[in-house]
Amino acid sequence: MTPTVGIPKEIKPQERRVGLTPKGVKVLHASGCRVLVEEGAGFHSGYSDEDYLQAGAKIVLKASELWKHSDVIKKVKEPLGDEIKFLREGQIVFTFLHLAAPESKDLVHALIKSKAIGVSYETIDVLGYTPILKPMSLIAGSVCGYLTGVYHQMVKVKKDNIQYDSNVANVINEYADRYPELPQFYNPGKVVVMGGGQVGIKVAEIAQRMGGEVTIIEKNTKRGRYLSRYFDRQVKVLDKREEALKDLTQTDTIVGAVYLRGARAPVLIDSAELKDLSKSKKRLIFDVSADQGGNIAGSELTTWENPLRVDEYGNLRFGVCNIPSFCPKYASEALEEVTLDYLLALTQGLVVAIYKYPELVSGIATYQSNLCQKEVASAHGLSHTPLKLS
């Protein structure tokens, strides 16, 4: 039986990436797979329906039909809205799921009830390394690093109203068009990055390059030593909370960039601490882990249409959860590069896929009617059942 892969049009607000490019379709087609692409799925990433047709795909007009006839769904973001109703038993959904986020509880239940097989990009682990998450983290870090300067220089809050410089949209769009090149430098002032992982290191690198005074808080001593060598004293690296709090009281921007694989993001600044910090100064706060619950108290999701909001203490908050969609073509290609081999394996069935790539076990969130990831279960107060293939 010929396996069928479906590529839906993303419906998350301002999600401009696509699950597979025409180049990827050609690879699947050559391997004997049937590929269905929803009409307009690649438009925002620069790919026309004709591009997909020429690559060997069939264009489907209705999302419901695509989901109905696909053995494997290859997406960018988690199923939303009507997509949740389309889930069915045995169907593999391969995407960023972020199931530990508070707002994902309904999706968790839907995956379990439908007996669909949810495979999370972000939890696939190879000896402590998350290969699919890395390229998206680097993009997210670069974008946030740049925006620390743009927003610091071009956005103000007066009486809880956000006031944008008239040229800010052009400045941001220019970076999207020229990514990863920095078209202009906007000094971000003092920036504290909480977490020295892939996102944090990139935020710090860009902010420092633009003239910012940057501090990274990284409690892992070994990682901290690496960061100190990497930045050669151009970025301050701290691991002690007391010293870190001193830097936080003086900073213009705080970036929360700590991610725990498959789990809810740890709260690094609680409500009481945020309230105290906000008394002396209002700040820009970027919560890169907003899609996993956020690192800073009061984290809420925002969108690229309205990326900033004012919190209860007067701080300017950024909580966009699909940051890499900022540069959709670049991000779609990068995502395809690290997922295509896994996708090809999944088209041959879960057993074969796991035989070829044992690390896929760490990505399987739901199987049959079971929740397989302990971290997700813990986040929602549910029980979990380790994967057992029937």
C-alpha cells in the first residue's frame, strides 16, 4: 500500500512556515510516497501550488480531505481548531506539539481519545541533543536578539499604551527579508539573558554585536565556563542567583530562554520578584519559552500581528510562540533539512521508523490511547504509559 503524506496549510496566527517544501516533496515522491498539499500551504514561504504540482504532489482544496486521506501529517505547529477534529486512529502527526504548555491540555486529551500517534519534533533526543529544535532555536535567538535593540530604541510605553516609532515595521520587515544579515544596529542597552542554551547564546551574541551590555545567567557550571570562553569576556556570565538579581535590577531587557525537553518551562522569576523588579524600572521582557508556559511570571502568548503587550506591572512583554515564522522560507528549509529523514522512515510505519532511528521513541507523545511522555503527564496531572508497540 502506498503511504500518503499530508502537508496542511498552517492555521496558527501568523504562522508562515510550511511543513515541507517542493524539494522535500520530490524526495518523498521518488521514494514511492503519495503527497497531498493543501491549497496555498506554501504561499507565505514563497512556494506556489504549481511548484508543488511540478514536484509530484497533489493539491487538495479542503483541509478535511487532506487529513482524511493522509497516513502521516507533516506540520510545523500543533493541531488547532478543526484540525483537532480531524485526528484519527493510527494517523501519525509529526510536528511541534509543545504538549506541556498549559493551553495544550485539550490537545493532549484529543490525541489520546483519537488514538492518533503524536510525534513531537522538540522532544526527539540524541544523547541529550535535540536535532530538530536546534535550527529553530538559533533563528528564534537571532530574531529576539535583534528585537531587543529595535524595541528598546523604537517602542515606548506611556500610561499603559504602547507607542511605536513610525518606522518600526519597516525596520523589522527589512530584517525578515535579509535574514540572517543584520541590516542596521540598534543598541539594546543592558540585556540579561536567562539561560545559556542555543537560544540564549544567540540572543546574547546578536545583542552584544549591536553594542549592548549583555549578561547571561547560566547555573550549569560547565556550560558557564564554555560561554565565558566563547564570548571572551565580551559578555558577562553569572551562575549565582544573588549576583544575577543585582544585574536584573539594572537591566533594560530580560530574555527568558530556558527550555526543559518536553516539560513545562521553569519559572525563573516569580510574581513577587517581578513585582519588586518593576518598582524601580519598567522593562522589555522576552519569554522565548512562552509556548511551554514561560520563564517569567505572567507569561502570555502574543502573535506577530500584536507581538507586544503591557503587563500588570507596566512591563512590555513579548510572547510570540512561533518566532521562526519571521523568516518563513529560511526556517521552512532549515526545518525540512532536519526532519526529512525521520519523515521518510515514518512513512514505512512506526516499527520500521524506530528500528532506523531509535531516538524517535523520545518524540512519541501519544500512541493508541496512551500518553507516553512523563513530563507532559506531570504538567497536566495525568497518568502516563511508557511506549509499548503492539
